[in-house]
Amino acid sequence: MKILGISAHYHDSAAALLIDGQPVAAVQEERLSRRKNDAAFPLAAIDWCLDQGGLEPEDLDAVVFYERPMLKFDRILTTALRAFPKGRRAFIHAMKNSLGEKVWVRGIIQAHLGVDRRKILFTEHHQSHAAAAFLTAPTDEAAILTTDGVGEWATLTVGRGRRGPDGTQIELLREVRWPHSLGMLYSTFTAYLGFAVNEGEYKVMGLASYGTPRFADAVRRVVQRTADGAFRLEMGYFEYHTTAERSFSQAFIDTFGPPRASWDPIDLATEDGRRYADVAASVQLVLEEILVDLARDLQRETGLPDLCLGGGVALNGVANARILRESGFSRLFVPPAPGDAGCALGAALYADRIHFGNPDRPFPDHPFFGPDLEAGALARIANEDGLPVEEWDDATLIPRTAEDLAAGRIVGWMDGASELGPRALGHRSILAAPHSAEMRDRLNRDIKYREEFRPFAPVVPVEAADTYFELPPGGARLSRFMSGVFPVKPEWRAALAAVTHVDGTARLQALPREMAPRLHDLLVAYGKLSGVPVLLNTSFNLAGEPIVNRVIEGYSTFRRSGIDVLVAGDARVVKRVRATADTMEEMDA
């Protein structure tokens, strides 16, 4: 069967194509449109997926949307009416926002693709998350926990999945419903701290390490535990359910102090700066406590050793590491795209395995389903720009790139098909030596243009991970897709200063060679030169831009930033240098 999965309209639109149960293509719309977090109906992603499969729309057996729009509209309408007349403006905004293509998805799909209406299917939002988490994991039976802002009505579900000769089953046992939401809790604190919602949650997690959780008891009053082991939000602290203007109330401000304006820098030497860090530390701690308790209860209920975690909250690597250590599960699986982008793939998988009852097939254990590099593209672009290009086989290119890194050069690294998900996992990365804090500062200043409190991630061959990082049982697996934060061993923190956060931890990628063999070989080669086979690995993009996709985008980023060397496939280009009286200086890009 040929099944197209689609996610759209809220954030991280994407498309994914399955043929005979196997992923042929999956890409986020932002990687093609070049609009970060593009939420539009993913026409470019759909066209690319169909091209990769050699299909016309009429060849598809099914097109599956990742949630039920009318059920979501029911929740939006009900919420707005409950708040009326106080929420009159929110009601008007909700109607304008929802009564267009967000509701009439079947018609939109039919208009764009021309497929028979009977081929258009819908999953529920958290079914898509559950399928993306469970059906991509190398396990035959597992507990499932999904948690995000909100789907239709559900904000968190727990359940179990099983696959075997008699078919595949995903059973969601219980749910927490809107407006009570861990995702909205964290996003509200994100907005309060002056960061963009659905983008700045990473910043809250990074800032938390600079604070102490002195507001934890106040946060526990905001999110209260219930007798059944779940939670409820005290809605007097929130306004996201009554207005589109802000998510927190005056009671929230009275409790935690004045909110930060987005343009105000966070100075940790000031009273306000320390307060922001302490608030971040407090909500992070309480989120971890709730997730660990939910996971522990689920493990006791199911008795299973494996947990599959999905939804946007699963991007919180600090919480994930605590779940692995403290919940009783032996293994924790988080897909590389646990948020809504991964729901395009999850919706297609749910339709294939559950709706149509097709036999389960082993799923590729990597995230590389996007566009591949164009052969010869870097040579053509650089030659037109007047820069010389070197084209070598790996026997020459890998050692030479290791030498670049050992010499302190920053390398843009492009290899094969691009990743699905928000993290660069070896095919669209900026790489650098991890040893000095000066390298971290240089990357923040000259390339990433971001806050100094945000840490950079290390990548290490999986077989060497235990040498440098304190990994619990199952930690290497969780680190495969950079989904856990773990301590750097104390004796290595000075030597890994660029990737060690202020609290001594790192969001690690432990890389097996079979997943990204060229990057793995580069790590080994760098280790031979430096004595430490670890590199700093950050996404190949500038602030406010999506991760690069094509070579032309990588080249543009290389020329507009402080990246010294660009490697794309077997081609390498270096910034031109000019001699001065005493030294060699990099020319301006």
C-alpha cells in the first residue's frame, strides 16, 4: 500500500510517505519553504514525497491527516463559549482562526491532490504521537506515554502497544484533557520568561541549570496532583483558555513577579536575572517530578520493561533522563521527531498497521528520510563564487576534516539525506572541537547568535560514550537521537568545556556507526589526533532560520557566518584567507 501522512496548521507541518509499510520519504515543510516552524499546509513536502516515491496523487491508497479537525474545533468552540462574555475577543479570534482550511481539511486535501474523498482518513492527534513513538522503536511490546500542549481534547495519554504474528495493537488507556496540560504549563512559563512559545522551551530548560528551584512550591500550587495519580492546573493562574493575548494571569504575576520582556537581556548578576533562572529551575523540577511519577505508575501497571515517549514534551532531555533513571523502565525510546512533524509519519504508520491491519515491518533506526545532497552541487556553486573546491574520497577527506577541527576550525557538515525532526543528528551539522569555552562563545557570537546560557551538544561514538559521560543502563539508547541529558564525568569536564553545561551535564548524542558511518569515522579520526573522540555538534542553521537542506543553503550559511570549512558529500571548500603583516586573517564572507 501507498500511504501519505500529513501534519499541518499549528506548527511543524510535514509530510511522510510509506510504501508497503516502509518509509520512503519524510520532510518538514520548513526545510523546503525556508520559513522556520512553517505551519502551512505542506504542499512542497507532499510534492517532494510523491516525487521520491515516483507517484502521482491518484496512485495513493490513502492520505491520512494527523488529527480530527472537527473534534479539535469542538474543543476550541466549547472553550470559547465557556469563557463568554469575558472571552469574547478570544471567541472571535478562534472563529477566524479555525473556520478556514483548519476545519475543512478533507476538502483542502481533495482540492490540492485530487484524490477520492474516500481515501482521506483521520487519526486522533495522540494516536499519531503514539504510533510515531511505538511503531518506530525496536521493541515488540511497550508502555506508551504521550504529552504535549493539546491535540483535539487530550493533552496526555498513557497506554501500551504490542506487535506480533496476530497483528499490531495500540491501546490508549487514559487521558488528561484540556485545559489541563503539561505542555501548556511549560509553554506558559516560556512566554512569561520572554521566549517564543513552541520555540523557546529549549531556552527555559537551559536557563533552569543556572537557578535554584526556590519557587517549586508555588509551581506545585499552579499544577496540583490528583488522587488518580494525574494532575490538574489551577486555572486562575492562566488565561490561555480565555484570551489570545497572553497565557498567564495577574495571579501568576503576583506569585512569580513581573514577566520578562522578550527584548530584555537576562543578566544573571541582577536580582531579576536570578529570579528568571530560579523560576525556570522550579517549573523544570516540577515537570520532571510529574513525568517520573506518571511513568513509574505506568510501569507498575503494565509490568513492561520498555517505554515509548511521544509528544512535544518528550523533547525535554533533562526530564527524559530522570524518567529513565527513576521510573523503573529499562529502556526509554524517544523518536527523533516526537513533536507534530513526526505525527505525519505516525499518522501514516497508524493507518498502515492499525486501520488497514497490514503486517508489521522493522522500521529503519535512523532519522534520515529527507532530501539528499545533489551530486556536484558544492563544486558548481563555489566555482561560480570564485572559491576553489577539493573533491576527495573518504580516505583523504575524513582525516583532512579531522585536522581542520583539531586546528580550531568550525566545519559545516552535510552528508546524505536530511534529518526529520528538530535536531541535527549527523547529516546537517555544524561541528567544532569541544575542548574550550572560547569555542562555545565563538559559536554563539559568530554563527548561532543566541543566548550564552544555551549549551551545545556533544557527539561521541557509542562505544566510547561511557568513557566521558555517566550513562545509566539504557542511556546510550536514549542518546542515539540526542534525547537525554547526562552528566559529563568530572575528570573530563575541563577537556570538554564547550559542551559541558553549567551544571556539569550535556545533551549527548551517542552515535553508532551504522547510523551515520562518515561522521562516526570522523569522530574516530579526530580522536586519534586529539586523544578525545568527541565533537561539538549543533544544527546547521543561523538564528531564526530552519536547518539547511540543500547544498545552496549550506553554502549561503557558510558564507554569511563564521564557519571556516564546508563539507558536502565528497567536496570541501574553505574560506579564502588573506595575508597581513603578522598573520593570516579570515576574509569577510
